[in-house]
Amino acid sequence: MTSARWDCFDMTIEINETHDPSLQSWIESANDPATDFPLQNLPFGVFRRKQGVEPPRVGVAIGDRILDVARAHRYWDLGEAGAACDAPMLNPLMALGAPAWSEVRRALQSLLGTRGLMATAAREHADELLVPQDQAELRLPAQIGDYTDFYASVHHATNVGAMFRPDNPLLPNYKWVPIGYHGRASSIVVSGNPVRRPAGQRKAPDAAEPSFGPSRQLDYELELGAFVGPGNPLGESVPLADAESRIFGVCLVNDWSARDVQAWEYQPLGPFLAKNFATTIGPWVVTLEALAPFRAPVFRRAEGDPAPLPHLFDPSNETQGGLAVTLEVWLRSEAMRAAGTEAVRVSHGSFVDMYWTLAQMLAHHTSNGCNLRPGDLFASGTVSGATADSRGCLLELTRRGKEPLALPGGEQRGFLEDGDEVILAGWAERDGFRRVGLGRCAGRILPTGGAPQPGDGTPATSVRRVES
Ligand code: MN
């Protein structure tokens, strides 16, 4: 619907004055070097004040606060994008496209920075415009029409393939085509929601027949998700050079996976009930403009790997299609929680290790004319690197449960137990720039069966920076 205005838009967002590391906010917590949400980040989300009856609304994270964007737009003209934020979801903002997102980023920086008249005036309205994050309930950032999950880490694909098909770990299509499957949008939940252990058909290798019951091999997958911006009309593909202009921003994604169900059901059509029972996403969507200082070259292909086909090749993608975002998994069991033990980090990887870039995923997704719409979500697939400590799921980390993780207090984990809480974190940093973060994506496992009860929600666990 808005594709015409994009035809001449150069995809690459440059580093500009909004990334100046010396910019400070009048909100002190935003100047803390450790915050995920400095003035240079300004990720979008949807929140509701816990007190009161106000419907959910668009907010921007700043330090330990949330700015109510639509309310700010009543006082100051935040442009077309400011008006689009008067909604309980980000879809209208996502539909506008990068010039409008850039414009509102600049306006919000003027409002929340320390320079200029707008900041002085905003300060006077601080009580009305800002909500402490601990007094807000964060919602799904968008109404997600469609959800696709890719499989873009060659390390993950090789490790998993070796377990499912020891003789044939990496299938011959892998280095030619960004592999993906259509996921389930209706079961995507935002961080903090509990996740029920799914029941399903699973068949042990030595069993004569499958049986039905609670999954015994419940796992997480550490992923990065991308929200689609303006999208593309049905029948019109998006060239790789334009692909990033269709991406609003990125968030954390946990693609919960029942490995025993998956192993039995996945051939010949791929994942189904092993994946669609829940996907948890982080509440904050970090724009590509905020990530401009953290771009990286595309994955360096091994000698002998094929060059990408023309629809997956673009010089700009080669030099800066990658994203230097660090991603982590933290785990806290019920026993650890009872003992007051903090979550432990079980793995950490980098998005630079992905074989395909987000732009290649989007271009490929539309290469047959498939239409993507504002608010659609696609996720990268498990982010795993070459080293053992960068494996982004338990299937890989514990070699399908054979080499369990040791947790503080003497527990062991091959796969997730009821009561386990999985917390994903992500951030980008580089000399000369402010660190920006993606926040947290947390979910706790409930036993199979029944509806969630009040109080089942994930307790707010602080992630202390201790390595396992
Ligand atoms: Mn996945």
C-alpha cells in the first residue's frame, strides 16, 4: 500500500547525530552506562499502566521509564509517526516506513534530551508523560498477522542435523536457500507470560509405537526476531537492496520447542505441534536506525561454499548486512528461586554468526511474491556460534540431554523442568557509541494441563551478570 514511496529509498541507514554518544537525557537512569535504554536507543513497545483503566498504548523505553508517546504528541507535534502512536499496537507506526520512524526518533530525542526548549517543557510534564517500568504491564508490541521462523545459523543447523541425521547433518539446500517454516501467530506471547509444557506424540527410538503425553524434551531457542514495516503487495517481491526498508526493528524471541514431539513429527513437512504451542517475544522493538552503529559484514562463507544466487546478493548486504548483537540465555530453576539463587548464564552468542542476514531472509520470503504486512514477525532461527558455549538451545548444549548442564545447588538439566525460568537478553556495544539493549524475554514452564492460574506469571527475576 505504501510501496511506491519506497522505490527510491536507499536501504542503508547511516550513523547520524542521533547516535552521538555524548547525548544525555534529563531522565537520570537513561545515562547509566549499563542501561539497555539510553537516549540513543528509544525502542518501541506497548504498555498499560497497572493502576487505572487506561487501554494499552504505545510507549518508548528510556532508562527505567516508559514515555507515553501519544500523550506527548498532544503537546508537541511528533509528526505522522506521533499520530500513529495513538493506538494499542505498533502496526500503524510500522506501516509508515523509515522516514517517519526517523522523524519521530529525532523528535523524541529533543523531548527526552537535555538540550532545547522541548526538553525543558517535557520535564514540566514528566509525571504525566512517564511511567516507571515497574508500574507498567508490557503487552505484545504488535498485532502479528503472520509469523515465520527461519533456520539461519549454519552452526545450529549442523549440530542439530548431526543428532537427527548423523550420516547427513547439513542438507544440500542449506547454503543456497534460507530455510524457514510458517509458524503460528496466535500463540505468540510477550515476555512474562508462563508457558505450559505441551503434551504430544513422542516415540523413543527403541519403542515400538509412539505414545501421547507431556513432552519430556522441552527446550528453548535463542533467536532474534524482526518486525515487518511497510510490507509488499501480493505478487511483488522485494529486492534485497530494498529489504531493510521493510524492517521496522528487532526483538528477542524464544521459540519454545518440544524435541521429542519434533523428532517424531517433523518429516516430511517440518515443525508443527512441537513448536506452535508457544513463542515468547521481548516487549521492546529496537529500530534498525538505533542499531546503525552495530552493523557488520555478512557471514564469511567457507571456502567452497556457493555464492548466493542473485536475489540473495547485494554489495551493501555483503559489507553491512550483519548485526553485531550479542545474545544470551539465562536459566533459573524452581529450586534456585526457592534458595534465592540468581539466574545463571548458560550460553551466549552473536548474531554475526548467522549464515543469512535479516535482509536476505525478507528478500527470500517475498521472492515468490508472498506479501508481508506491517506487524508480521519473522525470527532468525536459533543463534548458535562455532563454540560450545555459544549453542543457543539445550538440544545442542547438552547433546540431546546426554551431557546435562550443572546448575548451582547440584541440579542437572538435559531439558527444561517444570518451574524453570528461561530469560533471554541481548545488546550491542562498540567503542565510541552508547551500548543499546533489547531488554529481557522471560518465560517460566508450568506443568502440562489446565489453565494458567493467577500468580503463575514469571516473577521479575533480576539478571545478575555472573557467568555459569
Ligand atoms: Mn526456531
